Amino acid sequence: MSISDGQGEAVQHLENLRLALNTTDPALFVRLVRAQGEPPYLHVNNPAGADRFAEDIGVRPAQVPEDPHRYVWSWGEEITSVTTPEIAAQRVRNVLAVHQQQM
């Protein structure tokens, strides 16, 4: 299977994020998804949330060639630049966190 240059670059950025997520919260289940004809993305699931806490993270190319690509939520909102996967990992972890309700 051949990957276009753009997809290969996106896969590398997603792999960097996957590694950062594994460091930030090893309990998260992180899987790279590469469907033929579709852009690659990371499916991130917090198993403590019984599959209710999951998100798909993609990579959006830079708007200006000098700017870096961006990690984006499934709805297209920017998370951060791909140059800071640690920050993106922390933000994803915060969104997928399961908070115990105190009574």
C-alpha cells in the first residue's frame, strides 16, 4: 500500500501524538486508523469511560506553507500545532478524563 506524501507526513505527526499520549496517560487506548481513500487519524478511547469517552484526532495541513500542520478534533477545531504533540496529548487527556462525582 502506497501512501501519498501528505498522508505519510500526517501519519508521522499522528505517531508522534500517539507516543505523547502513551507517555501522558498509558491507560488510554490509542489506535492509528488508515482507511483507503480517507485521511489517517488517531482513535483515542478512555476505557474507564465505557466507550463513551472517545475521540478521533486528525491532522490539518498548514494554511500557509511556512506554518506547521495542526492537530484537530473530529469536528475540525484546532488542538495545537504538530510541533507540540505533548500539549496536544495533555488536551486530549483532559477532554477524555473520567471525573468521579463526589456525593
